[in-house]
Amino acid sequence: MKSFKHIFNVNFILTFICIAGIISIVSQGCKVPEAIANKSGAQLWGENCNRCHNAPDPRTYSDNQWDAALEHMRTKALLTDVEVKKVLIFLKSSN
């Protein structure tokens, strides 16, 4: 029969490994991929928006309209928060 002390040590080690793994996964998930980090909002806009439709001229919509459009397109185009921010900065600078 295993002692309580042995079982406690095994459980502690397994718990530690699980927590370390979760922290590792979460921290890796928060990093911005280099391919996105190195691209401008204009590049991201051109690449992502023209994938499915002709992207309108950035001056077509107001800042509020671009906010709404990007919120909608974020889910359809699977854009990250960083991509959305960069694209919005580009689009709003054109107004």
C-alpha cells in the first residue's frame, strides 16, 4: 500500500505540471505571430478584405461605420485583435 506522503507528492507533481502547461499554452496564445506583427494595417486590410470581396475605398465610411464593419468582419475573416486594431488605424487615418 502506498503511503499518504507518496500519493501527496505524486498529486503535487502532476498538479504542478498541469498548471505549468496551462500557463505555457496561455502565454503562447497571447503572442502576436511575427507574420502579423510585421505587417501594416494597409497590408492586412488588402490581404484580408480582398480575399472574399472587393474592399471599398477607405474613405467610403466614417470612423463609426468602420468600427461596426470591422466588428462584423472580425468573426467572418477570423481576424485577431491586433489585426483589427491595425486595420482600423489604417482605415481611420484615411478619413
